[in-house]
Amino acid sequence: MRATWAIPVAALVLLLDSSDGTAGQPGKSADQPSKYVPSVGEIMNKIDLSRSKLWYSVKLRNWALAGYQLDQVKTGFDDVSRHHPDKSNFDFANAQKIANLIEEAIVARSDEQFQQSFALMTTECNDCHRAVGKPFLHVGAPKIPSPYSDKMLEPGAFR
């Protein structure tokens, strides 16, 4: 009776065990890097999430988290330009300049400077959405209560 399970298990082991890690992927070798490219929508969702967390982080005066989230936003801008140059009808240079203003506000720990530069970024986001023919993708400042109520955004939350 033991032998009845041995054949399927052996077949599964042989199927999963491939010296180059490409079982079930004809014509692909382990030396080829993945060709996955995130869609513009995926990248923009990441930017939107980080942009919201940036705003909430400043509201909670978690300047370290705000800096991290701003870096995520900037990376998103770079990712759209790099991965989708044919679909990016918008020059992210001005968005990067505004991100630098936000960075200055974070370094200065200035709520007022942050609110001004964040408002500029919001306008820039909406201008971009209009430029690419998607004016219905209109963003604003996040609202309270936060949709991130399950996240520990306060400084020192994990100490």
C-alpha cells in the first residue's frame, strides 16, 4: 500500500527539481532576468499609497517615515518614466522639483512648508492626469479618519 503514493510523490519531485530552476518554463533559462514590468496603473497605485502615507506621517510628525514615503513617491515617478516612456505624455521634472520642496519641508520639520509643497504636488498630479487624458483621476489631500488605521504611523510605535 505504501507504493501507491511513492510514484506521484516521485513524479512531483522530478517535476519541481530542475537544475536551472525553470521547470515548466520552456525556452527560459535561469540566466535570463525576469521581464516583468509593472503597468502604469500599478506604479501609480504605489505612488498614491505612498503619497497618502506621506501626508499622514507629517500629520503625526513622524518625519523619518515621511522621508521614506517621499522617496517611494520619487521612485514611482522614476519608474513610470523608465518603464513607460511611450505612455508618459508628462514630464516628471516639475514633479521632482516639487518633491524636492517637500523634502526641504521634511528636513526643516515645517508643517506649513509641507502643506504648501504638498498642495503643489496635488495640483501637479491632477495636471498630469489631465495631460494623459484621465481627468477623472483627481486627487486631493487625504481625509481623516485614515484608511491606514491598521498601520502604526506614529513615531516610536515599535519601541
